Amino acid sequence: MSKYYLNYLDELESEAIYILREVWAQFDNPVIMFSGGKDSILLTHLAKKAFFPSRIPFPLMHVDTGHNFPETIQFRDDLIKEFGCQLIVGSVQESIDQGRVAEEKGKNATRNALQITTLLDAIESNKIDCAIGGGRRDEEKARAKERFFSHRDDFGQWNPKNQRPELWNILNGKHFEGEHFRAFPISNWTEMDVWNYIKRENIAIPSLYFAHEREVVWRSDSWIPVSEFLILEEGEKVETKKIRFRTLGDITITGGMESDADTLEKIANEVSTMRKTERGNRTDDKRSESAMEDRKRQGYF
Amino acid sequence: MQLDNNQLLRFTTAGSVDDGKSTLIGRLLYDSKSIFEDQLESIENTSAKKGHEGVDLALFTDGLKEEREQGITIDVAYRYFTTPKRKFIIADTPGHIQYTRNMVTGASTANVALILIDARHGVIEQTRRHAFIASLLQIPHLIVCINKMDLVDFSEERYNEIIAQFEEFSSKLLVKDIRFLPISALLGDNVVNASENMKWFKGAPMLHTLETMHISSDINKIDARFPVQTVLRPQRDGFIDYRGYAGRVASGIFRPGDEVTVMPSGFTSKIKSIDTFESTVDEAFAPMSVSITLEDDIDVSRGDMIVRNNNKPEPKQEFDAMLCWLNNETAKPRAKYTICHTSNDQKSMIKEVRYKVDVNSYNRIEDDKDLNMNDIARVTIKTTRPLMIDEYRDNRVTGSFILVDDATHETVAAGMIL
């Protein structure tokens, strides 16, 4: 066999770099949506590669729900310092204080859906015309239908039935004022690809992904971390377990799993034997069959 | 799992729900253990709710709420699975609605197309249409899957009959590698595992074929083309004079020292280095993303193309192309559109619709020249400035373009240069 081919990780990397450079060339004011999770860290790492030796030309934008893991915020701040990027924070707490959104009530109340308003407000007030996200098509069935360049109308809404066809590698980011795009450079990566790449490149990720001892409560089939936001229910008891998180979202909705995987090697091995999808531990997706699609239509990422 | 040298293979599936396309994809994912328990549970629940017997594998490919409600696929969906040999991306295109638009989209990046035929019905109009599109988009490999063999008693005779039907018209196709495969997606015969019911079939099952098919030579390695996406000027310590041209190699091979021409300006220089992150490479080939530095300080910007001196694309302002119309709005005669070709955008005009093609009979339609959604036509395009083009049959990157309507910014057409 000839040597003129790329292995799959190199091809995915090259594709993502191509898309990031197209974003830079086609938009005036793009940002990377940064959550502190592995996918947005990977995205930032790829942006570093895409523009080297220039610095990453995009600010990072974090939609801060106020329900963060402290480790995530620390990681974010360290990364900003290392890469010399600008940070834009959209605060859900501020949106609540301003009366733009109302806090959910009840047992499984989260701030997950409230992020949509904060995100769209931040996009509008910062005149952002492209928000680059770490969404992947393998994550969820509505996301499987996403384009690399995904159009949003002037209300920030996604219309999955009227998407621009995307042919070859030609990306059409043309838009009118007030509209914006979401760009998804790692659309074609799977969870396993992400871990294999993080392992290969030895990319730093928050300690939460590695097995560690933590106070947790068993709820909805996973270990929910104890935090100031957690209200114990009858029959629930706090235990200390060795756990790690497979995905990171708000501390209120992200469940951990028992694990001994404390190196990237062990994590990649563990993920390759998992029999459940990674969003299976996210209570935000368990609400209904079309929970993700409904949120995406409104402007979620 | 040792995957270091594994390649990525992209394939598209054509066929309607009735041909068992969704079932086939479900089967591939299921038998290759790419389906997770919670997904399976959710499908089991839905199957039970709908009153289906057992697990309906087709449900794996439903994405949007309306698709689940109506049991149809609306938009191209992408699926992923990995085996110890390769990573696969499936572009799953709908069979009913906007078939041409979606199949063209899915086919544009595919190495392989799977075309499904219901063994009971044999070659139908739709088969001819799918084969035509696969050929138009120059998908290098075609696997014709004769499905539902279980419903024709796994008959070798029936299988051969259908091959004969297909070969009646396939000589008109431009696809070089066409293979046939008798399968039962429902029962799994010849999908991942070899069929116990069809011992007469000597070929390999589908997955093995997909895993071992030679795809490295599908990429053009002769014509060196490098469309510049953006210019990197770091203006920082250690890189004050750095000027790198960032892009992805479209075809051919570039090496430091190569004598190159920048088109359309025609300036010549030599490649000084080919850079990736914090390192340089001795060779760059498609589809590598790199940045190229040149020996001379010449003017290069987005939309330009770096090529080798002795092998240049032809700059043209007027050319013929096969056009697939993708929009609800009918093309306006002599209307102007923005043409996007590699990293270059220009104003353009459809100067003439020469003829449309009936995708079922392959006949030319000369008396109706309105371009409507899903129409395929041979047209003449005129642009305000020259584009550096190659024929699509030689180069899928520099031979392709899209048209964008300036009034809506929608992508209205996809073109393949002749």
C-alpha cells in the first residue's frame, strides 16, 4: 500500500483545521464556545494547531450557569492564560437577575435550558457572527443531522428541515446582519476518537475526568456530586466513592461513574468497553425523546 | 485496540425505506457492536409502542421528531462505527423526499456508494437513478446490494437475473469498480457475517469488503493543487517575518524546493517550507492541512491557488458543467449567482441550459430548460474573473463548485465541471 494516506485521526484533525480556517476567513467576529469539557478543550487545541505560529484568533466564550464544578473554572482560567486568548463570559445568573429568564422549580430543576437565552444574548451583544462549538454528530440523534456550518436565523433558531446542503468541502457561511452561524469542526469525531486523540497528543484535561474520591449521592442511575446546590431527598445518603466523569456539564446534572481509570490510557480503554452512550448520564437529555432537538431549535448548541 | 494506521472510509447508502436501507445500517451497527445499550433500550421501547415484533433495526437511523412520527428520513444523517480495521462514516440519505438533493450531498464526499435493490422487484427506476447519481458524483466504488434474499429463497438464479438487469445499463456509468452482493439485512446474511443460506456465493460479506477495499489511490496524486484559505502573519517574537499560506492540499504532492506558480497572478517562486504545528514536513498530500512558505515575498491571498510550474489548471471564465439544482426556487434565466470554487468566490451567471437529463432513462430533455429542485442539467457557466479549474473526473476538489443565491444566501446548486 502506498504511504500517501492519512490515518483516521490525522484525517479528522486535518478536516477540523480546514473548517476552523474557513471560519476565520469567512466571518468577522467568531468565538469558540468553551464549556471546560473535553470537546471544547480539544477544539481549542485544534485551533492552536490551525493558526500556528499565530495565536488563536478567536476569543473563548463561556456560558456560565453558576452551577460549575470549581475545577472547571480553574482549568478555564489556566488555559486562557496559557493560550493568551480573550475570555467572554455570559452569565446565566445575570440573565436571572435581569428577569430575562426564570429559574426552574421542582426536584430536577436545572439551569440547562436557561443557557439558551444567555448564549443568544451574549452572541447579540458581542456581535458574534459565528459561534464554534464542540458538538459531535455521534452524541445524539438530532445532532446527527447537523452541518459543519449551521445557519441560525435572527432569533438564533435552528431549522433542521431547511438546512443548506453541504457538498464536498465547500462551506457556505454567507449570512445577513443579525443572523449567525454555528460551526462544528469536530462533527465527524466520535467519543472514542476524541479520547484516542487526547491520549495521542497528551492534551491536558480537568482532573474531573480521572478517577478520584468524591462525596456523591446515587440518583437517576448515576453518582451525582455533592455541592452547595444539591438538596438531599428522603432516603438518599451521601457516600464517598472513587468515581470519574465521562462528560462534564453543570454540577447539578452531571453524573459520575465508579472507575479506577486515572490515566488517559486507562480512560481510553474504559471508554472502548462502555456499553452506554456518554449522554446517558445527563439528566438534561433524559427529559424526553426529543429533548435535544427541542433545545437546539431554540438556539442551544 | 491498535488503530494507528487505520484509514477513514466514507460511504453513502441509496435506497428507499422499502429496500431495507435503514435495516441494513441498523444491522451493520448492531452486528459490529456499535450500538449502545441505552440506544437499544430506547429502540426496543419504540418498537413495542408501534406494535412491531422484535427490535426494528430501522429505528436506529431516525433522527428528528417528524421522522420518527412519519417513519421517513428528511435529511442526510451521519452515522459512525469503527472496527479493528477502519473507521467508517455513513452518510445516510433519504429515499423519498428530495432524493436527488440529499443523495448528491451524501455522495459528494463518499469513497463508496451502497445501492440497495429489493430482490423481489429487481432493478427499478429508482435503482437507475441512484446509479446515475453515484456515477455523476464519481464515487470510485459501487456496491450493489441485492437485499431481501430471504424472500426469494436465497436463489442464485434470481441474483444472477438482477445482475444482468443492472449490467444492461451500467456500461453507461463512469464508475470503474462495481461489485454485487446478495444479502439479507433483516437476517444478517452477508452483512457482517458470511451467509449460511447462500453457500453458492463465493465473495466476502459486506463489512469485510468495506474494511479491505483499496481506497488510497482514489485521491489524485498527480496534479498538485493548493487553494489558499488564509494567510498566517503572526507578528510575534520569533516569527516577525513569517508569512505562511494556510490551506488543505486538494490533490497531488508538494515538497520543499518545488518550483511553484501562484495563480491567477502567475508569480513564480520556490517552496521554502511546509509547516504543521511546531514542525515541518517533507511532503504534503491530500487531504493534509498545512501552511506553505515561499522563498520570495510575493502577493498571495485567499482565493489564490499554489500549483507546480509544470502542471497548472486552466484559468477559465466560461465552462460547461453538470449542475444539480438544490433549491425550491426555480433558476432564473441568465440570473447571477455567487460561485464558490475552492476558496475562491466570484460572481457568475448560468449563461445557458444546454439540456436536462432524465435521471431514470438517462435521456436528454431538450424542450424543457427550467431548472427546478432535483433537476440535473448540462449548463454553461460564465464568471466575472477566471477560475482555476480542472475537470471533475480528474479532480473532485478543483472540479466542483456550488452556486449561492445572493438574495437568500442559500446554496442553490452543485456543479461538476466538464
